[in-house]
Amino acid sequence: GAVVSQHPSWVICKSGTSVKIECRSLDFQATTMFWYRQFPKQSLMLMATSNEGSKATYEQGVEKDKFLINHASLTLSTLTVTSAHPEDSSFYICSAPHHPSGGTQYFGPGTRLTVL
Amino acid sequence: SQKIEQNSEALNIQEGKTATLTCNYTNYSPAYLQWYRQDPGRGPVFLLLIRENEKEKRKERLKVTFDTTLKQSLFHITASQPADSATYLCALDSHGGSQGNLIFGKGTKLSVKP
């Protein structure tokens, strides 16, 4: 089946630093990818839609200048958390629709971010 | 506003029994509904998709029903096994059929005891 990878799987950083998370579709192309955030015992919340070749679309309440998204190629989207603060600590997950299987979304394994 | 609820935060059952999980939604008319499995510290894994014109769908020991009148989906695991223990999420496409961004329920954590 289709595979989506994320790197890193976990990261610990100091407050005020920036962290980049990569999302790759390994065996298929994805013109669109989605970024979600999940706090403990909460549902996944969509943050933004990453579009290859154009600007990302952000959900209401998500700061685009804080969460920078770059869809560099048909297999790679990156999320950069700028000037991270402890409240940004969360589980970040990306997904990509796999059109050969009818658009079913495949999720990455997630990235655990801890900001000290 | 659109809302999706999974009534039970946790469900404990004995091995071999059928687990039934509930997903209700309001203020929305989805073209389809999806179920995912999520293990701790991992991303969700797609299980089943059921469309609005389908009453029931099966895949091995899994069965999903979709009642658009009740605005409810039921997810069944028959002959449950300890390996089925996980959190199960239901999700709707917020754009009504484009299979784009999804709205998720909080999930039901299923524990199957041997």
C-alpha cells in the first residue's frame, strides 16, 4: 500500500527555536498534503492544507507566520514551527490522498514535538 | 457548527465478543464517512470508507453501517482479539466528498481482554 513517512519521529527543542518537520509520500505523488496536530486524548485537528506549487491554506486560528508550510515537490511537504513555545508541544501528523486507491488518505507516523 | 462525536471514550470487552463503536454527527450531510485505527504514538491507519448511499460495508471481521437519517455510523469488530486493542476514530470530509481535509472524532479506546 501507499506509504507516507515523517522525519523526525520526535524532537526536543528549546523555547524560541525553529523546528522543521518533513512529510514524504514514498511511492506516489501528492499535489496536496494535510497537516494535523493532536494533543493528548484529543482528536486530530487540521492545521493546514499544503499545495504543491502554491500557497498553503490555513484553518481558522492557525497562524501562518508561525507554522510555515512549503510543498517543495510532488512528494515532499515541510512544516516549520517558528519560535516554538511550550504550548506548541504536540503530536504533528501529515497525510496525503492516494488517488490510485480512490483518494484514501494515508497518514504519516507522526512527529512528537516537545518544546522546553 | 459541524460536530462529530464518538460517544464512548473507552470500551472494554472480552476476547471473542463483538465490539460496537458509535459515531454521531450534527449540522452536516456527508457524502461518506471513514473509520481509522490509531495506535499510541502513531498516525491513523485507514480501515473502511462508507458512502451515503451504502447502508453497510464489510471487510474481514469489520463491519460499518451508515444511517443518514439518524446521522450515525456504527463500527463493529466481530470475534475481537487483544490485537484489536487501539483507538478507533471516525472522520468526515469537511468539503463534502472531495476526500480532502477530514474532521475527526475524539476516538474510542478499545481494550480487548484475553
